[in-house]
Amino acid sequence: MAAKTSTARKRATARRKTATRGRHPARRVKIPRSGPLHARLSSWLVLRVIVPMVDDHKDVVRSRKDAAILRATHQGCPKCHGNGQIFTKGKNGSFTGSKPCPAPATKQKVSRWEINRAARSMDKNTGLIGWACPCGKKEKPRYRDAKLATKALRTHERHKHGGKTVGGAWYAQTTDAGAQAGQKQPQPVPSKVVTDSGLTDEQWIKKNKKIHPGKAIAQGKCWMCAGEGKLHAAVGDQQILTVCPTCTGNGKAPTAA
């Protein structure tokens, strides 16, 4: 009697896992359209406001802790000056990109208590990136790299400007050592009364440069003096050249809090 031959069993093909689109899980839950009004309002408030707000806060805290780790492990680094990453600038002074610091870490281990303290200190946003739009909308530094900040800026332009680029840009908050490295700080212009300008009071005041606050912040300039560090004013019959009170004469944007 011939031996029976067993046929190979066919295995069920695995289903292709389709990644869900970029919608928040809370937004995929349907809000009940029937029932008491207060129950429906409570569901809408929890699913559409509170849950996304808590998740955004968690993302910000995570970014601050990551930046605190990089600052601690690259403390005293001559290349990144303690930021943990290097920010590049264009000819007009605006930030154009970011890349990780190629130098090895100066400190291999950081305590959890030190990280948590640095993530809640005055420098909690140092090393992070924000964005500003000429329409006046801006976001404080909260992103780890320029790619994420640019994505958030494009989302704002898509929702508020019909998807058209209107000149917005992102800006980075760096350490004091990184901001001063390789840059010669200009001397503040002393306040003085000018008597031989040869201009009328209106012409003297028009010498103040005007720039939109959003563009000034995106370019790293002071929004009040447009990076000049000085202001032209006329009081009574006197023409005055004074130091900008916002940037104290250096023309740089104040450090974001």
C-alpha cells in the first residue's frame, strides 16, 4: 500500500497594516448626537479640547527634557557651545537649518533629577525651535529640530493663508555662549541730543526702520528698532538719538521665555 503524502498547508496571508492618517485618536471617537445636552457638551469638551491639550503638553515636556539632556551632555562643547545641536544662518541673519553636534559628548551620564530641574528652569526652552508668521501668529520654542518647526509653520499657512507661503520663518533659542560665540557685540549708541542733523522733526522720526514684528523675530532682530539698536525721537524742539530699550542697543531679538 502506497504511503500517503501530506500536502503543504497554505498559511493565511497576513493583512497589510495600513497606517492611520495623522488624526488624533480622540478625534476618531464619535461624539454622541443623542442624549442629554450636558453629556454631549462634556464629551465634546473632553475629546476635542482637553485630551489634545494634554497630549500637546506632554510633547512639549518631552522636547524640553531632550534639550536638557543635550545641554548637559554637551556642556562646554566648543562646536555647539552647549546647545547639543548646531543652527545655521543665512546671509540675512535668519535661521536656515539645524543639525546634531558632530562632537562627542563631554558627559556620558546625567541624573534624572538634573534633567527634570533643567526642563523646568528659566532656560527650559534653550535648544528648541519656534516659528513666527508675518500675520502676527507665533509659537514659542518647543520643537527639537527645524523640520518639525517648518511642518508646524506650513500647517498654520495651510489653515490661515490657504496654503500659500507668506514669508514666515522659524527661530531658535540658544545659550548665551552660543549667541556670543564668534560675534562682536556692537557698542550701544548713547542717548544724545542732535542739533546739526539738517532734518525736520518728521524727517528725523522717519529714519526709524519699520519691520513687522513677526518678520523681525524670524530674522533674529529686535522688533522695536528693526535691528538698528537705536531710535530717533523728537521732543519739543530737540531731536534725540536714544538706545532701544527693548534690545538695549544690540539689535537682537530678546531671548524667548
